[in-house]
Amino acid sequence: SLEDEMNEIDYRIDAPLADSTLNALFGRAWADHVSRPFQHVLARSLGTVSAFVDDRLIGFVNLATDGGGHAFLLEPTVDPAHQRRGIGLSLVERAVAVARARGCRWLHVDYEVRLEPFYLAAGFRPSFAGIMRLDRPPDEHRS
């Protein structure tokens, strides 16, 4: 049953994660993922939340911070074979608790419009924000 499956998921705060482990998850989840190092990013994180099944990473979210009252939810990812089972929501709920426990007053997230129902269900409220893609020529910023 779904409940039995949820009980098999081991959520871990600040689990040590190798680049190869994260790249494997991101490669399964994101069609445009390019393998990259993660350790320099993780070293600056407020915290991470990971989901494992039988010690295999199936979900991840990173919390960045400004070092003060703001945290930023980055790269929430769930293995496609485990999506639509509440794992993403559980990752976000745990990340909210980590940010609150570590002194943050605000949690920010950017998302595509199609993901709004997920983030509303997680407790976020819409706000205006801006984003600029820096790794493309200026005429491509709109995409």
C-alpha cells in the first residue's frame, strides 16, 4: 500500500552526499541535467533534506541562506519512479522545519507556473519575484 511504501522512506537531514549520488538522481529526474560538482554548494547550505529507499537516494532539496533571516528552497528533486506519492511534499515540509529551527523567518522559492499547485499545497503563498538567466545571451533571458 501507499502507506507501507511511505514508511520505507528514510528522510535524512544534512546527509553526506557524494557528487556521483546527486548527479545520478538529477540525471534521472531532469532531462537537461549536466553532471557537475555539488560539494562547494553543499558546504554553504543552511541544510539539506534527502529521501532514501534502501539507501538509494530518491529525493533531495537544498536550503540556501543569506546568513540571516532568509532561506531559499533550491532544486527539490524526486526520482521519477517515486513521484506523485507525497515525497516532494514531505521533503519540503522537513526543509521548512529545518529553516525555522535554524533561525530563518522567511522561506523563498521560485517555480514554474505549472508547479504552483504543489507549492500552494506546501504552504507557500504567491509573491512577485524576478529571475535572470546569466549563462545565456541577453536576448535569451526571457526563456
